[in-house]
Amino acid sequence: MLKVDNEFIEQLKVGKDFNASACLNCGSCTALCPLDIELLPRRLFRYVLMGAKKKVLENTNSIYSCMLCKMCEDNCPAEVHIVENVRSLRSYINRNVYRLEKDSPVKKSRSKINHANTYK
Amino acid sequence: MPIPINDTLGIFADNIRIRKSVLPIAERKVTDWTKGLKIPAGGDTILYTGQMYQLVPIINSMSHQMAKYENSWITKYFGIGRWLNRFINLSAFMAHSDPIEQAAYDGKLRNITLLLRSAGIEFGYLYEKDFYSGALAYDEGLDQAVETQANLVYQTLKSANVKRLITVDPHTTKMMRTVFPKIIPEFNIKVQSYLEVLADRKIKPLKQIDLDVTIHDSCIYARHEGMIEPPRLLLRQIGIRIQEAELSGKITQCCGGPLESLFPTKATNIAKKRIVELSDCAGEIVTMCPLCMANLKRVSPGRKITIRDISDYLVQSYCPTTSKNPGKGKKID
Amino acid sequence: MDKHDLSQNKQPKILVFSTNNISDVGIDLAGSSHMDYPTTVQVLAVPCSSGINPVWILHALETGFDGVFIAADGGDCPYVPNCTERTAKIVEQAQQLFGAKYDARRVKMGAICSVCSESFVNLIKQFSKALAELSQSPGKSPEEEH
Amino acid sequence: MTKRRLGVFICQCGGNISDFVDTEQLRQSIEKNSLVMVAQVNMFTCSDAGQQNIITEIINKNLDGIVVASCSPKLHLNTFRAVTRRAGLNEYQYVHVNLREQCSWAHTHDKKAATEKGLRLIRAGIAKVSLANSLEKLRVKTLPHALVIGAGVAGLRAALALSDIGVGVHLVEKNHHAGGMVLQWGKMFPNDKKGSYVIKHLLNEIHRRENITLFTNAELLEKTGHIGDFSVKVRLGNNDTISLKVGSIIVATGFDTYIPQSGEYGYGLTGVITLSEYEELLASSMETLQYNGKEIKTVTYIYCVGSRENTKTDKPHLYCSRYCCSATSHAAKCTSEMNPDIRQFHLFRDVRTYGKYEQLYEKARNNGSIFLRFDEKSPPQVKEEKGRLIVRVKDILTGGEEIEIDSDLVVLVTGMVPRENAGLVNILKLPVGKDGFFNEIHTKLRPVETVIDGVFICGTSQGPKNLAESVTSAMAAVSKTGALLLKGYVDLEPFVAKVNADLCTWCGNCAKACPYSAIEQTIFNGKQVAIVSPVLCKGEGACVPTCPKQAIDLEGYTNRQIESMIDALAKEVINEKTDA
């Protein structure tokens, strides 16, 4: 049972920083990933969209394994910003799980880096 | 135990905050390459290295260490390492770059300097203020560290009245050209890779080279920055025949380099796959990113292949031969 | 007694009643698609299967047909909503007219729509086989032979 | 009867027939029949030369009946009827034999057997034409007025279009207000105009037209007469009854919304509402979306409620309701435009936002709606737990993972069901399909005509449609009506039942069997007999098998004709060398 964690969705700014709702589940990304990671990015993104925090955090290694090579994104028929999405997941984990940037002056407000828009 | 992501990234973040680079190196190592080139300090147009070429020998040495740590008992102590690193620059202790290698990578920057001069471009250099761009921190999602670094770099450029930057590698190009303006809305400095500058300037070859090469496009140049044609144009002009690998240009395959710090074994596996794809094509392999070069070279021993930086070819044709060609540096092949 | 006998090499003669708007179109399609069925199958088109007179069915058997197949419209009938029920009743009436003279299985109905070419050919081949078996051992149902 | 003089024209169809059937052998056999004056083989009988040849032969040889053995009658029946007419012969003295689709093309591997079958088929044609009566088409006058039943968007639009082409309209609406379902709808794709706005404009126009009379709160009570000239009685709001004369009737009675059963997907719990209720909520909300005074942050839509399912009621709704996926995507778009932070989960089986509506689906996805696909066999569960609505669903796209969504609002995307219309069905004798909606003659080729001549159906009365499709079908019904009424008359096929009064002893079986009330009792030579109204008779022949005296016949398919055709088909070719 995966519970939709609304707080997680809010923290991740799903739909803004993390934007993958346009995903059609075609699987092109998975097929093209040079890492052969089954989870990345289609299913991982689906977990994020559905606010399945536990599943997302179980897959930290996959999230940090991505090379951001953009092979998937360039071939995504739904034009999902896959690379920025992965970065925003790392950013979320760095801030909220590893607490690497707890001294951050921007810890309360969201980072000025607007992930979803970086490549628009 | 794999390398702990948490503590490793913590060290990167701390380093940026305290020492203005993910892997802080001595100023001397950043600027050594300029010896004898008499590049003016400052100016409107600046050659900006972002320390990438200079860093590679150190990263190489680090990765060698990290690969040893991966799945070893030491990984348990990374937490202590991070704590310690706040007071002592651990990377300086851990990584001792090979001076021959260092000189070879410095040589690429000397090549680039000569090329820009042959194209008639006037430019300066910021020397000790040629800061790291924060590329790795950006990729790893260390947003606060990136913001700090971006502001430092921008303030430095602004106070030096810089109008235009010529970058030498894909990572710094992307950071300066695409990422910084998102973080700093007023960032209005024109950023171009030296390959784009040379191609724009219509630099004329002085000599033809009879050679087949296979291009390994950098993911960042080809897909993130859409820069595919300039290196091909510059090589074609000097008579070099370009052999395209099955995956090249827009669909180039990654060298595995981005995994170097956290997943060294995976990085090696990806590099092995890529080097096989590239060797299937006739010719020497040409790279345009120091990280690609380092990662592909790491898996090349035992294979009959030559990997060279694009500037090594360009300098041979576009620059006049001098008795003391600083471009050559020391041979690393 | 059912007098219909077929020698081994002869195909049963079947009269098919089709309907102008629906099942005849499906049977046309079987021909357009070059789906082979026995040449001893002959089609007589009427407006609606609810208008088939049981007397005609009896007449067909008496004149030498081995069986009568009604290609009904099923639910597609544009004329009457309970066309299938009405047609089934006509089949029953015809069977009553057969009395002891003909086996009740010599009349059969099936729903054939305007694109049901394949099911027409399949049904007619099954019916033809059943009639052949029926003629060899009258009194036994074709199913029991298997 | 004097001996018939027949002509038989066998078509080679450029090889389509003659490659598999020996047409010359057919001609030689047929020629031996003493009734046959002419037997010819033509390369293409349907060509101008082929047609002219038939006319010449009819005139020169003084033929009184012809058989054309060629392709399926579905292709050229009308061609050769016209040929016969042009030669001065009654067009029903021509019989068509299907030698291509049902002979040459079906039996391409056995030319001998196919030729024998062809011969039997032509003999049957000869048998039929020998007994054919000359018939005249039934010409009926048409009145330039139409009755439109239902003043929803389809009915209103039909009335205006009829008015445009000069057909007067009586528009009858059961409810107090015209406008139907669309009146209640909020913003609609693509220009976000509200339903009430669209209806208001149509109604303004209706009121301006002098040749449209709108009766609200009114109901059809009775229909007599026939195509072109119906008499109808309508009950008005004040319980008065009015009689009207119309040439045709357009039925646009619309649909009903499926009402979920109590407990179906949590229906009955606070916060579980239907899509139309949600639309109303959206339409009445300004800046924030609230339900029962509580702000809505998470909306979960459950699709296909009452559509494409077989399990929940005794009346299964197996069809797709066509409009709901698009309507929900549009509602999602409106929701995120009001407040982009509202989380929207769509639990669907298939997304069918076809055509232009695909843009809505894309928009919904791009705006952050999450689509979760469930299997019909494991539908979502909706429960109330501690005052919250909990929806559990197995998401196929995540490999069947069970997802739990804590929702503020659950929207059941309900489909269309046929409107309860027993009275109207009875009055108009309209055919109703298995799904409960009205049936057209042919879904693709005759999409708005019914077997009741002069009665057309359109809009959602004939099956689920979206608004654009409803109006399209209304326009189709209008053009069929215009073509029928504006000419002033209509010709009907004369294939109707007729009673042999000498044989008839009036048992009433035929009258009971007739689905169209076309048979009545009358007195003939002092005895009770049945009589058929040729205008009401549809010619399906349902009365024929019920007559114990064989006293009722269908023109073109009489007992004698059929039996002689059976005889011809049964005859073995081998024994008939001399006389075909």
C-alpha cells in the first residue's frame, strides 16, 4: 500500500519544480537509459507524482546514479524535464533527508533555482 | 558498503562554502598553465577555465582513492571525514596529482590560448579569481552551495568589468550560460565556448592533416547546449575525416563521468561500454571535455586506441609552428 | 422416416434464407472475400426473417434440399425488435410441420450481421457437416457421433 | 395468363464472373427455356451500351419481364430498375440475380459446380419474374411541417435549421423550460462559454422565428397517419390538447445521467458527488473551491461510472458514454485554472478524449493532473475513515501497486443512460436497441433514419454523444427531413402485404403479429376479413407466417413466387439438358 503523502508533494513542489505529470508512460526513457536502471525515470517519477515518499526514498541510489546525460529527455514525447526533475529530487533529499544545507538562508522558502524552468 | 552519498555530498557542500570549490586546489595549480603566455590580467573578454582542466588530474587521483573505498570498511568513517574536512582540506591530503598528467591537461589550456590568438582575439585571464563554477554541486542538487558560488563568481566578474566570457569546457559553459542567469536574473555576460568562438571567427587553417577521427560528443555540449556543429566544422576544415559513431551528435552516449564521485564502479562500466562503441569506428577518438577524456582514458589501457583533446588537433593546423610550441605540453598519450 | 440419403461424395444441398438489408450483405462479403463454401449452398433473400413462412421450409425439404438455414439479423433487425424470437418460433412451427418425416435438425437458424462473413461460412460448414452425418445415420444427433 | 416473354442478360463483369462461371454455357442452357425470348452475355451489363442493349431488346422483342444476372443487387438494383422504366416496362418486372458475390467470387475453385449453381440461381430468377406483378410505387403527399420532440440542444438546433430551409416546426418539450441538459452545464470546450449562455442564444433565435412554435410542458399523446402526412395530438401545459398535421417527426429526447447506486464507489458519503454536481460546484465557485464549507485540496475522479460495465445493475451499460473523459479533462483544466495547487487524481480505465478533445487531456496532464489506470476487475474502493475520504486503487501503470489517496472530494464520472420513454416508444413504434437507446436503420449508412418512414432520430436519444456530435446528427435529421418534405411528395416501395379476401376468415393473427398496426379488420362480401394499409406496412412480412389459411402474401415475395424459386433452386442441372 502506497499512501499519497500530501506534505511530500508540497515540499517537492510537484507540478512546479518537479513536473512530470505530462508523462504518458510510454517507457522511452527507460529504454534509452544507458544505466539500464529499470526504475529510472518512468516509475520513479510516477512514485513522486503520487506522493509515494517511502518508495522514492527507497530509491535514493537510483536518484543519485542518474548521469543527467539527457538522452531520455531529448526523446521524451511528452517533453518532461527529466533532468531537472532528477536534480530537484536530489535537492529535496539534500535538504530534507540529509539536511546538508540546513544552514541555508533559503531553508524556509524554496530555492531560487526554478528547476522546472531551467531549460524552458 | 557503497560510498555514502550523504557524507560525500556534505564534503562537497562544505568545500564550496568554505573553500569555493568542490575539490579545492592550490591557487598555484589553477594558474600554473599560464606560465610564459603573458596573458593580461582582466579585461572585457576573459578566458574562463572554471578550473575544470586543472581539476581533472586531482579528480583522477581522488577517484582512484574512492574506488578503493567503495565497498570497503572505510566508508563507515565518511561521517568523521566530513566533520574533519570542515577544518582541514581533506582533498588536498588525499589527492596528489601526477605532475606529468597535470602538465598535459595544462597543455590543453595553452593550446586554446594559442588558437584564440591565431583567430585574432584579444582576451585576458582572471588568474587566482578564475573560480570553479559549481557544476558538480549543481548536478548533485546542492542548490544552496550553487547559489553561493554563483554569487561569488558573478560579483567577481562584475567588479572586474567583464563583458564576455570564453569558456573551455562544456560544464562551465552550461553553468555560466544557462544556469547562472536563472539564479541571478541580472546576469548579462555573454558566454561562448572557445570552439564556437573559433568557428564564428572563421579561423583559417595553415596546414592540412590527413587523419580519421571519431568524435565523442559531450552530453552537455550536444544535448544540453545544442553545440554539435562547431567542433565538426573546425576539424573538417583542416582535412580531418570525421567518422560518426552509431551514437553521436544529438544522441551521443554518456562517458560515465558524472558517476565518478559516488559510483566509481558504475562509471567504469559505462565508460567501457562507450569506448567499445567508439572503437568500432575507424580512427583516433577526439573529446572536447576534460572529464570525458579522463573517464574514457581510464578504461583505455590495453586497448589499441588514441584519445586526444580536440585542441591538440586544432593547434597543429591553425597555429604557426614555433620552436617552443607551448601547446604541446607534455605528451600524455 | 427421414428419406434424405447422401452418397459419400455428395455435398448436402442447403437452402439459405437471408435478409435483404443485413445478412445477405454479410453473405455477399463472404463472396467478396473469396471465402469458399460448398456450391450446393444457395441463398434466397427476403426482407426479414420474421416473414419466412414455415410452409416454405417444409417445401424446400420436400423438393430435395437436405437442410434449410435461416440467416437471421439477430439484434440488428431494423423492422421488429423481437425478430430473433419471432424467427425462432417460425423454426419451431416448421419442425412441427416436419412431423416424423424429417429430422428437426434439418432446419437451423443463426444470426448473421452485415459483416459476419466468417461466421456465416463457419456456421454453414458446420451445418453441412451435421447434415452429412445425419444422412448417414438418421436418428442420431451429429454431436453424439464424436 | 398468356405465356411470358422474358429476356435474360448475363454479365461477365469483365472476368469477375466469367473467369469462374461459364457464362456462355449458362446462356445456352437458359436459351432453351420456352419463356426466354432473349438470352445474352455482356462484358459489362451496367455500361451505357449494356443498358441501351437491354432497352432495345425489351422494345424489339416485346419483352414483358427481364432477369439481370450480374453483381449483388446492393450495387445495381436501382440502375436496372431505371433501365426497365426507360424501356416502358414496369420496373417490378425485373429481377436481379446475384451471380458475382454469391456465386463466382464465392466458388473460385470449381468452375463446373459454380456454373451449375449459377444456372439454378438464374432459373430461380426466371421463376420469380414469371410470377411478378406489375406494381406502382406508392406516391404520398408531404406537408412542409415537422414535429420536433425535445427542445434540448439537438432539438433547438434542428428547429432552427428546419426553419432556415422553409419547413415549419412544432417544437414540443416535456419540461417547463427548453434547453435540456446543456442548460445546467458550466464552461464548455473550446471557448469556455457556459451552457446557459449557449441555450439563451438559441432560444432568442427560436423566439424570433415565425415558423417555429415552441410548446413547453407539453407531451405527444397520439400519432396517426403516415410519412408525409402525420396527425399528432399534443397535450399542452394547461392540459389542453392540440391537434397538428406534420410531414415528419424528429425525435431528440436526449439522455438521462446515470445515478450511482447507494454505496457504489462510496456514493452517499459526504464529499462523493457526480461529475455534473462537481461542474455546478465549479461554476458557482469564484476563487477557492469549497465543499460543505471546507476548502478542497485534493480531488479524485473515478471514470466510467455507469459506462462500459456489466456488474452493477440488471441493466448493463456496456457502451462508452463518449463525452465523459473529455468533460472531466475540461473540469480538471477549469479546476487548475482556479487554483493550480489543487491536487487532481484521475482514476481511469481508458482515456477516450478523441479528436480535438485530446488537447484537453494534454492540458490536464500538463497542468499536473495525475492519471492512474485501474482494471475493471479491481475497481477503486472509496471509504470514509476518521472523517476523511480514502480512495484505494491498484494502479496498472505502477505495476499494480495499491495506492491510497486521502481526498477531500471524490467525483464520480457518470455516463449516459437511455431516457425512460416507454410512452413515446409506444406511440411512435420506435425501435429500441439492446442498450435502450433508439435504433437507426444503419449506424453508418442511414444514421438518423428509423424503420418508421418519416420518423428520424438524433442527438443522445440514439446513443451517447458529445454536444458537437448531437448537433451534427440533428443537422443530418434536418437534411433528411428537408429532402423528404420540400419535394411535396414521396414514393414508397410497393412491397407490402396483401390479403386474399376469398381465403381470409379473420382470425386476427396477422393484425397481432404486425409491429406497425398496419392491419385492420374490414368487411368483404359480407364476411370479416383483414385489410392492410399499404402506407403503414413496412413490408417485413411478419404477418405471413401467422396465417393459417395462407391468405396473406407479401408483394415481391408471394408464397407462389418463393415456392417456385425453391423448386428452381432444387432442380438438378444434370437432368435438365433440354429445358432449362
